[in-house]
Amino acid sequence: MKKGEKRKSELLQIAYRLFVSKGYENTSVDEIIEEAKIAKGTYYYYFESKEQMLEEVIGMMIDKEAGAASDIASSDMPVPQKIIGIIAAFRPAPDEHSIEGALMQPENAIMHRKIKLHLVDKCVPMLSEVVNEGIGQGIFDCDHVPERVRMLLNLSNDTFDEGQFSENDVAVFIDMAEKLFGAAPGTMDFISGLITKQYDNNLPEGHSGGEK
Amino acid sequence: MKKGEKRKSELLQIAYRLFVSKGYENTSVDEIIEEAKIAKGTYYYYFESKEQMLEEVIGMMIDKEAGAASDIASSDMPVPQKIIGIIAAFRPAPDEHSIEGALMQPENAIMHRKIKLHLVDKCVPMLSEVVNEGIGQGIFDCDHVPERVRMLLNLSNDTFDEGQFSENDVAVFIDMAEKLFGAAPGTMDFISGLITKQYDNNLPEGHSGGEK
DNA sequence: TACAAAACCGACCAAAAGTCGAAAAAGTTC
DNA sequence: GAACTTTTTCGACTTTTGGTCGGTTTTGTA
């Protein structure tokens, strides 16, 4: 990795952290360059604009997640678990930075939307294949697979990414996930276990600040 | 209506038009005050901030649409038609200003999101009542009505508000709308007719500019 | 060593949201 | 109608922020 590449990736790393912790709009280029100890001109030597940088940051995130998702897709898990696993992989790790704290806030609408678009693009083909696998195994039965996959993705975003959701929301999500793919009732029930396990520690307050 | 009120509503009107036609972010306060022929100070006499003004503009829109939706809810249409009618009422008129041209563009993510939030809040109670009516009539059969209504709303947003959608998308939407409420297959088929009627003239290019 | 390419610098610019003290305009009271 | 108050209006000014540009240093190379 030559020097330029290294600097660029360093900037992307800083930006990623800032964007995720305090939002894209609330992060100024000045903050980024101050933290990186470089001048304005250097920043714009590496990036056309702040927005283009966001694009690269998101690309970075998605690519990383796509790797994990791809592993799941080619694993020997049962198909329903694969599907949920892939969806989960494509969502920012709750531990890494306080993502649900800031990423999903209204000020972050732009970033949120862009992530969603990239994510859907990467995710639909991968998931469609898995669903077709399920159809082959006889546990799913439906037409228009890509459209249904896209819908499941949207459903999952809408239900779980907006911060809070009730047990009823989860129940309806499970019900619809089954019906979406024509699966037998109960096929997706395991989801509820995963979700409470993963999101139970959703503290209303509770980030211990990280900036120096 | 005293003088102040009138001016404020005039400003809201101008802002509405500009926000809708070119997006919230792409509309500057300077443009608004120039069009209204007032000074900066006057603007900030009426509005705390640009964002607060957006909030009021959206409130205006939603209230207006809620009126139309309420009429539909209390009409004697069949329940499925009511539901779709209400959803349609809560979506900016395609004729009024080139809403799908700008409102749904990525730059407008903030406005889009805010509208969605307000809309869901207003819409869920109204639609839930109608769905319960349908359950009473025996054409629907489901639990967790508000959650399902919210999901339908999200589904509709995701499918139709992102600009383009295929026939398959519509087919899946109809299928899921039926299954969401436990309706008999075919109950929602009339939607496809409405949609092609309403959206067939979705010209890829084709807005004849409106600014002087 | 000389030359070129890559990397870097920071003063400067323009756009845009928001502030503020002062001045008109409109109402009120006597 | 004068005196006084409240409402409305004004526009110069400030601050923040994304972005530009010409020049300089560093690095690689013939």
C-alpha cells in the first residue's frame, strides 16, 4: 500500500467514525482534517467533495458487510437462518460505534438513505439466490423472488432501523416474512429469539463519550 | 386573519412551493425572502429557523391531506377501496407540483423522512379503524391491526415512493396487502387498475419548467 | 543532479443560516 | 392629535462550512 492509499484510508476511517457517531451532516470537513492533522487542500486532493467521500465510506462499510454475508450464504445453515443472518450482517454492528444512537437519527436521513440504497443493491441478488435454494428444498413457494426479497429488506429496515419496535412488530414481521415466501407457519419463528437476544440491551441512555 | 397571520401563511405557501419543486435543502432562505419581497429579519420574526419552517410546511400539507382522507374513511366505499383511497390521499398530488420530480430525490431525504413520520402518525389511527371495520365485515381477519397498518404504509412508501416500480412490484404489493390483513385472494386486485391508471404517464423526461 | 509526479499547504472565496439594534407601521390611551 | 406601546420590518453583519487555487515540499526516477 503506497503512501497515498494509506492516507486516504486513514481519512476514510476517521470520517467513518465521525459520520457514524455524530452524523454526516453534523460532521464538518474541518473536523475531519483537524483530526487527521492535514490541510484543506490535502483533503480535497483525495476527495472530490464531502458527499463523494460519504459514498466511499458507505462503500467501505457495505463491502465489509458483504463479505460476512457471503460467508453465511455459502454456509450450511438452514435457509431461513441464512436469510436472517444475511440481513443481520448487512446492518451496522451495534457494538462497534453507537450506531443506533446517531446513524438512525433524523439528521442522518441522507446517510441513512444512501446506506439503504447500497445495501439493497448488494443484498437482493445474494438473498434471492438463497430464497431460490429454499424453493428448491420445498420450504418456500413463491414467484417474483427478487421483488419479494427487496420487500423483506424494506420491511426489515422499516421495522428495526427506526430505533424502537414492539413485540407485536416482531410478530407481524415474522408472519409477513413467512407469507412473503410462502413458507409454513412457524418457519421463521426463530427470529423472535434472535431479536430479543440481540436488541434486549437497547439502553435508552448509555453511551460513554469517546472524544478526547 | 390579522396581518401577521396572513404574512406567515404567505411565506408558508411560497416555501411549500419551493420545497416541493426543488427540495428543502436546495431552497435557501434568501430565495424565499426574495420571492416574498421581505428582509431577512422579517423572515426570522415569523420562523425560528429554516427547519422549524419545514415542520410547519409539512404540518400544513398533512393536515390538508388528512381532511381528504377522513372524508374517504367516513364514506360508504368498500373497505379495501377505502384503505387504498386513504393511502393515496396521503400522498402529494402528482398534478399540483412536480412532486415526484423533486420531493423523492435523494437530496430531499430529510423532507421525505419528516413527511413519512408525520404521515404515519396521522394515518395509522385512521386506517386502523377502517381495517377493524373490515374485520367486522368478515373480509379481513388478523391481529395486531395498528402494527399491520403501519407495515402497509411502509410497504406502500417503499414500493411506490422511490420513483419507479415494475408490474411485479405491484403484484407482490397486492399479494402482501391481502395477506397482511388476512383477506381473500383477489380482494385487493383492483389496486393494479388504479396504479396503471394513475402512474402510467410516468414520463422519464418531461417536465416543462415552471420558473419564470 | 535534474526533472517530474505525487502529496501537501493554508489563505481565500462564496453561499447560506442566523443575529441584532434600530426604524417604520399600526394600535391604544388620553 | 400627541405620547406611548406593540407589532412588524429592515438590512448590515457574523459565523459556519464546503470548496478553490497557486504555490511549496516531498518523493520517485532517469
